[in-house]
Amino acid sequence: MKAGNEGIRYGRHPVLELLRGDARRIEEIAILRDGRGPALQEILGLAASRGVKVSYRTRDQLTDAAHTPHHQGVVARVAETGYATLEELLAIPARRGEPAFFLALDQVQDPGNLGALLRTAEAVGVHGVVVPKHRSAGLTGGTAKAAAGAVEFVPVVRETNLVAVLEELKKQGVWIVGSVSKGGSPVWEADLKGPICLVLGGEGPGLRPLVARTCDLLVTLPMRGRVGSLNVAAAGAVVCYEVLRQRTTSEKKTVDFQRVGK
């Protein structure tokens, strides 16, 4: 748990109330190692039932995280903004009168990359983003800073099982399109005008095998240079703009290069 009081809640009763209420906002709860008491046991039970990550720390570590020694042995790191539900996400395309355009991120762990992808998502009209609860960056201060305000406009859903979410999207008529560094169809050859969910893999390993097998289609960005691949934020931006390009219906205009600059 990163030190700093931005997005931090501490104390047994405040954290209990957070768990009882908007538990989806909780990124992680740190508990005093060897801590005792019924309140701590209730916190552990509620955290387990709601799928909230729990870690154990020393008293000094908790004090550093809370910026106060009066933390009562429990400190929670909280998202900068609340998470949406999958049901809320699914309702957005129909409300806008548009084919679904969702973005799912398979264990993207760098808050800078998540923020950059949220910024791109807002720019191209993505209806919402899905991230896993574990081994994934969340809506922290670092993410919000990199997103440059996009966290206020792009709904983010956080679910335990990403594959289950993708299967549910399929039932709703959404095609699952995975982006891979090699072996997929060139992205501009894919028809991305219908309802889709674009799936991007995490830094380094890319899409996990089960996630890749869940996809209806895999696409690749051809690389002509010596670098093997783009990072996830850059690749995601390129693919998202290809979706926007295909969906943008406007009268084609040609450029008379002989007249440029005259």
C-alpha cells in the first residue's frame, strides 16, 4: 500500500462502514499484523465476502500509509471515484443509440497505462471499461492524474472474473475482439463497426491464454520496425482509433496536394 493520504480511509468503524456500503471503491485493506478484536474479524469477513484484497502490515507501515498513528490497526486504499456495475455499463449503448464499444483490460497493472487508456477511451467514445479486481491497476490518484479528467466521464467496472464478464457480453450480442502482438488479423481488415468489446493484455505477457481463447477474433498491429511491439497504452490508442475511423460516417474529402501551401 502506497503511503500518502490521498484516497485513504483508516479506523475500524470508518472502514467497516465502507465495506457495508460502497465496497466496490476499496482497492485494498491493510490490517495490523497480529491485530485482534471483533471489529477486525468483521472487517476480514466482509472483505472476503466482497472480494476485497487484504494485506498485513506492521504498525509503522500503517502509520506511514495513514499519515497518523491513530489508525486502529486498519487502513483502506480507496478509488478516486466509484466503480460502475456491469448492468449500468450494458445500458449505455442503447441510451446513446450506438453499437456497443467496450474496452476490457486483462491485468494492466501500471496506473499510468490505465489512465492513458481511459483518456483514449473517452476521446473515441468508448461506453465503458472493464478491469479485473486482482493484479490490475485501479482508479487511484496516479490513474486519475494520467487520465487527465477522463475518470469522471468513462464508467469503469471492476469484476473478479474477466472471462465471465466477456461471456456475459457475448450473450448480449457483443463480439469480443482481442489485441495480440502476433498471430491476429491486421486490425484494419477486421469489421469493427458492430457491437464489440476490445480486450487488451497486460504489460509484458499480453492476453492470458484463457482470455485469448474467449475472444471471437484476434487482431494485430503489423510492425515494420525492429521493436517487437508497442506498449499497451499506445497499441490500445491505435486500435481504438481504428474502431472510431470505421464507425465515423462522413463524406470523404480528398486533398489536392498541389495546392497545399499555395
